[in-house]
Amino acid sequence: MRARTLILSIDRDDDVGYKAGVESPAVGREACLDAATRLGIADPEDSDTNAIFQAIKTYDQLKAEGEDVEVAVIGGNHMNMLEGDRRIGELLEQVIGITGSTDCILISDGAEDEYVLPIIQSHLKVASVVRVIIKQLPNIEGTYYIIKKLLNDPKIARSVLLPVGLVLLLYALVALLAPGISAVLVAVGIIGLYLLFKGFNFDQYFVYVWHAVTESFRKGQFSFIAYLVAVILVIAGIISGLMSVIANYPNSGDVGILYLGLTFLYGALIWVIVAGLVASAGKITDYVQNYQAGISRIFVVPFFFVAIGMIAYGAVIYFLSISPVEPFPFTTTDGIIAMMLLTIAGLAVAFLGIYLRPRVQKQVRAWIEMRLKLEEEETNGKKRKPVYKKVKY
């Protein structure tokens, strides 16, 4: 017996829900046709409409050949791709439960939707990927129209227009308020920093942190207070770092940017370490209350955070102590001793976390098993019927 095949159209940015108001998942030919029609009416220029119609066409062709197929459309999240990918995985499980499919044919309108291919492959066997390409005339008017459409997309506007506008604004401010500083170098530096930020996907980490903070606030978890305190401590660390630069190198023109950065870290690192500990303590508290099974996974985070902070702090003190510019509060000997002691202490803290982790994991598993056993006994006790005995008088 041939396996049932799912014809799947993935709308990663959920235009079908954001623009057409269609609730995902749409399962079945009629539901998918309705979704494509509503999306086409809401935005006739959206390529996801063509992808859905291609999914319906593929479904009709395979159905006419006698194959056991089903068609579905799944949307992610229009504003948050990370959250959208998680939603796609959850909705795909629902579709599999409804249709009973064992493999699928993915219909995609571009490379962006194929980022979720590993998610689909973790649930279904992907038999084929069909790419839908819209035919257009390659003229200047069409190119202008495509660029205009891309810039009207809020996601692309935030990724392109916002940084360009910020660079131009900083260029104008530096040229106006600080004529002694090269505005071109500032603009180029900002662009380079942004490209590094996007290249290493730091924006995804910030999105994840923001999602964790908002989720903890919505659920009323203790970690929200811990995150708030950690942010305040980080701000205090930034101020402390700037004060350290002013106190040690009041004439910043006498030193290079390397020593200014190290002096900033000298004043800010301790605050950042404490902020990390507070945030980790809040997260561990939430795990103790709501998700005991995952405690061992994050138990070593504060240990590693402290270890990395101590090693980095020792390195900063050493490099500042050997600064040829002017004497720092630490001599060269003090810098060597501080680096050695803090490095040894940091490694000891890291090994302590690694040493305690399996023991904590063992204790947590034993506690969870005991609790499940008690709950099972309590449930069986409630289900057990009372025994009535006849008493003779």
C-alpha cells in the first residue's frame, strides 16, 4: 500500500494570515483554494498566492493519477521568523495528525520558505521540493516595481531603510557637532558594525531575549524581575566603564582605542557578571517552579558565566598593567598575578559546575520519579472503590 503524501505549501512569513485573515493550518482542497483566493484579493502581487495554487494543481494531478494525497497550507509568523518556525513545527504536527501523512511534497515560492525544510524533515519524509517562479518581463520598469514592492515590505524596510537612515543621521550630526571628527569614518564604522551584527545573526539572539522577557512578563514569572534587574545592572556597568575611562585616561588622545576599550571593560565587567548571575538565578527559579526536568540543562550557565568573566577580567587587568602610555593602578607584577589567579579561579568555577551537574541531574530525576509515584498512588487511591462490609448486630 502506497503511503499517503501531503502536498504542503509553507508561508513562512504568514502573509495568508496577516493579509487575508486565514487561520493556519488550511487542510483540504477547498480550504486551500479559499485561502489562495482571499490572499489574491487582499494582495494580488503576493507570490504566496501562486505557491498555494501550485500546491492545489499538484494535488489535482496526483489525485487524477490515483495517488492518496492531501493538500495543506501552513503559515508562520509575519513579524518574528524564529517564533514562526516554531509555530510551523507545531502546526505541522496537527496536520499530520489530521491527514495521517507519512511523506510530503514541499511547494515553495523562494529560498526563504526552504529554511524550514529541516523542520519538515524532522516530521515527514520530503519526497520533492517544487519551486514556483513568477514569470515577469526583465525591463527597467519591472525592476523598479520589484524594488518598490520590497521597500514597502515592513520586514525589509526595517532591515534596509532603518540602518541607512540611522547612518545618514549620524553622519549629519557628527559633521555638524564634531567637525574635528571624520564623519565618513563614523558612517563607515556604523555600516561595518551593522554588517557584522547581521552576519553573525546577533539580531536573532536579541529577538530570542526579547521573546523570553515578554513571555516571562505575560506568564508572571520571577525571571521577568530578574531580567529587569539585570538590564539595570548592565546600564550601571556601561556608566561605570565610561567613568573608568574618564578617571584613568582623561586625555583620550594620548592612547589608542584598544586601551580605551580595555579600560571600559575594566570598569564594566564586574557589573555585567553580576547581571548575568541575576538573570541566571531568575531563570533557574522559574525552572524549579515550572519545569524541573530542565534544571540540569541550565545549571552550569551561571558557573560558565562567572568563569568566562573572571578570565576576561584577569586578561584586561594584565594588558592594562603593561600599558606603555602611563602607569595604571596595577603594576606589571600585579597584572601577572591577577591574570594567573583569576584564570585559575575561573577554571575552578567552570570545573565545579561540570562536576556538580550530573549530581544535580540525578537528584532532580529521583525527585521527579518520587513525585510521579506519589501522584500515581494518589490517583489510584481516589479511583479505588470503598469496600463495604456487613456487620451483624
